[in-house]
Amino acid sequence: MTKLSVNVNKIAWLRNARGGKNPSIREFSKICIDSGCHGITVHPRDDMRHINPDDVKILKNLTIQSEVEFNIEGNPFSDRKGKYPGFLKLIKTYQPDQCTLVPDESNQLTSDHGWDLFKDNSQLSRIIKKIRSYGSRVSLFIDPDEDSISKAKEIGADRIELYTGPYADAINRKIKIDEILETFSKAAEHARNIGLGVNAGHDLNLSNLKQFLAKCEIDEVSIGHALISDSLRYGMEETIVKYLQECK
């Protein structure tokens, strides 16, 4: 079974839209965990548009108590800005089970591409080594390209997270679905053959997840926006159950 990690950024985003503590990041994450998810994911950004350092502390404690994995994703080159301590400082302080490194810019609406590893990767390699010394597994956000995946292995990653935006787009447009699924399947197989774990995420939802997992062997999916949106219709508990059924 593919594990489900719920990205709770949108809960924090909704709270921040009004201020205060409602909805509670801890309460809704606890509902997800009690409903059977395998992990909680956050993607803090330096503008703190959703997740903030206090949320990270709360969720670190919650995931330890609940015995599920905690995944912090973000750009390792994101520095201190105002009350934001910097990405690597957060990782060192809270030492998540998994750290997913994503090459997003500060003003980016959402992640939309994997790492370009065909250049000098010495700094990224040093960062991966440092994060692993904290006890965190390191995953790199990667496009489904076999050469890029091989580079991820070379510079010390434990896993990759396949950027599934192009697959979701193909489903929506009803074009080249079999072709792009084959690309992802080969990418996942290549990663496994060289000893990397394989995660996946971005724009996966109840309409496209099952078809993707039927073709690709995936350790973990990280889903946020679609899942939180579905919870407005079904409620959080039922939504988690629906996603877990797709993960089987």
C-alpha cells in the first residue's frame, strides 16, 4: 500500500486569512491522523503565507505522540527573513522524519518543477549530507527524468518525489495519458533499481490517483490542496478514508 501524507498548508492558510487560531492546525492534523493517514507534511515559506515556525513545533510534537511521520518540504536555500528562521534552521531544530527539498522561489504560487541537477551540485550535496546528519531522510523533488534521478542518487538523496503536475494536466486535458504514465512508470522503476525510494506529489486527487498508482510503484504520496478541498464536501474523516482507499 502506498502511504498517504497529508499536506496541511491550506489549513494554516485559511486560519491566516482571518487571524487567530481557527481552524486549529493541530486539531485538523489530529483528525487526519486518527482517520488513518500515515504522515503529515508542511511546506513552510519565508513569507509565512500559511505554515509558520510555531505550527512546525506543534506538528513535530503531534506526530511524535501519534507515531506517524513528519515531512517538512521546502527550498534549502531559503534564508532567514523577518520571523522566518530559515529552512535549514527549521530542519535542524525539529528534525523531521523526512525532509523534501523543493526548488521553489519565494514568490512562487506553488511548486511547478523539479531540481535541475545538470550543473554544480556541490552546495546541494553538502546540504543533503548536513540534513541526513540530523537524522532526517532526504527526498528531492524531481521531474520524471532518469538522468536527473541518477544525479539525485549521486549527490546523496535517499528518495525522490516525482513532480506529478504534468500527469494531472494530461488527465485534465485527456491527451497523451498512456504516454506520460509510461514516462512516470519508467522513472519510478529506474529510481528503485538504483536504490532510491519513490514518493510522488502535486495535483493528485480522487479522480487521478488510482490510475497513477496502478502504473507506478510509489512509497508515499503527499496531497494537500485537493484533499483539503474535498474535505469541504465530504468532511475530513471521510475524505481521508477515500484517499486511503485509492492508495490501496
